[in-house]
Amino acid sequence: MSEQKAIEGAIEGVIEGVIEEPGTEGVTEGVSEEREQVGGVVAGREQVAGAAGEREQADGVVAEREPVGGAAVGVGQEPVPPASRATRASRPLRGALRWAAALAVFAVFGASTAYGVTRLERTDVPGLGTASDGRWDYPELVRPPLPEGRPAPFASSNKATAHYADLRELVLPAPRGATADKTLAVGHGWVKTGTFLDEYPLKDDRELLGGVFRDRGLRHIAARGWTTPDGTRTRIYLLQFGTGLVAGEVQQGEFAGYDHAPRTLRGAPSTELDGRFPDTWQLPNVTHYAYDEPRPYGAEQVRQAYLLAGDVIGLVVQSRKGDARAVPFQQTVALQEELLG
């Protein structure tokens, strides 16, 4: 603020100097005095010229008058330098210099203002604050370390596309301000197969999936859940199989639907493919199938997405009374994909 006041003071000084032209009074007075001197010289010249004419008539000699600065000079008189012309010639130059100085100050002020605005955060500039788009405040994501000598899941040497890191550490952490789901907040991080199957209300679905998991060698399930202050409840399950090939077959056979989810989740008797989910968030080694519950909703709206990343099948479920917002759901799915990819 002090720099801005200094710049504004300099601008006012320059503008006053340009308008009032300080120092021109002395120049004007000097010009007036010079004009009086010139007038006196001319009058003196006329007197001298009269006397000289009498002498010229008496002696028959015509004295030559030399023009100095455009004015005749009397005989025996010192030439008068053209000071007034020099003064008049320098006034436009000084005016031009003043305007140049004013423009320079304005340029510096404009540049400093632009720099100050660009250095501010958008929310610090009045009228330019960006309203929240509904995203949650997640902590910084950090992938767990790999066991010594084990490759990353999608390394060329990892033929099984297996995740060797601790699967519990690959579950997305809860956003700041959320309350942990007590049904999933177990100390060791694993959940039983029955806990996952409880997400499906139909007995036939639970029995069929339970048989598939036994036959295809489901190793374990890691899970985490939370509820945010707006009432949105989130559940995330990661199911790990022996190889990526087995997980892919289970995904395609049991959880992949082109226009709706093949299994009915609790609270979502009907589903449709979520066409608003950004395709640009699709990672190279992770696929997802996102589904939405169409209107009219029941007590709450349910959103769900099945993920496939190597030997891991993921399920992300979000539900909320009234409606489950799309932005936090898409954000949660995208971040879970990043941890698995």
C-alpha cells in the first residue's frame, strides 16, 4: 500500500507539473524583460540612426548595418543575442519531456498494479472469488511402499498384474471433516466377505456372488467408510484375487453392465449408466463402470462404480438423503483409481 501511495503521489506531481508547467513564470518574466530590452535597443537604434544619418550627410559616408538575429544593430552597439527565440524553442522540448515523464510514471504504476493482481490468490481479489464446486478436501495421496524385490502392479515384469503393496493402504482415506463408518472401521482394516455381500439386498445375488468368490479364490477384502457433514455416506471395498486375469473374468461376469448395474445394491432398485462421468479421468491401467439411480429416488439416491485394476476389483458407493451429488462421487472414484493405477 505504501508503494501504491508513493506512485500515486508521483503521478499527481507530474500531472500538476504538466498542467501548471512550474518554472514558466520565470521564463515568461525573462521573455518580457528581453522584449523590453529589445524595445529599448530599437528605440536606441532609432536615436543612433538619426545621429548617424546627420553624420552620413555631413561626411557623405553611408554606414552599413548588419542584421543580427533578424534585427538591425546600430553603429558602435553590441549585438543582442536572440535569447527570446532560444527560450521559445526550448519550451516545447520541456513540455515533451514532461509528458514523457508522465507516461513513464503511468507505465510503472500500471505494471506494478498488474503484478500485484497476478500475485494475489483468486479468492483474494474482490469479485473474483471462486465458489466451491463441491469437491471434498482429501489428504495428500501416498502409495504404500512395495516389498523389497516386488514389482509395481503394471510393470512389464509383473505378469500377474498383482498388487504386492498392502491392500489396506490402497483404500482411499476419508476426507477432512468426515466421520468414520463404525461398521467398516475395524482395527486391522479387513472385512469379512459377508460384510461386502450385505450391500446386496437380494438373497440370490448374495448366494451367487458368495459361490463365485469361493470358486475364483478371493483372497481378502479391504474396506473403509465415512459420512461427511452434508450427510453423504461413502463405502469403498477392494477385493483382491490371485491374478489380474481372474479378477478381470469376475468383473466381466458379475459386475459389468453396459446400460445398468447387473447387481442391485441396497437403496437402488434401478440403475442406469452414468453418462456424465468424465472419460478423461480414465487411467490407462484402470477401468470403471459408473452407475446412477434415476428419478424418482427412494429415501436416498445411490451412486456406484465398479473398478478393475490388475488383480483388484473395487466398489465405490455413495448415498445421500434426497440426492447424492455427482462431483464428490466422481472425485472419490478418480482418486481411488489413482491409488490402484
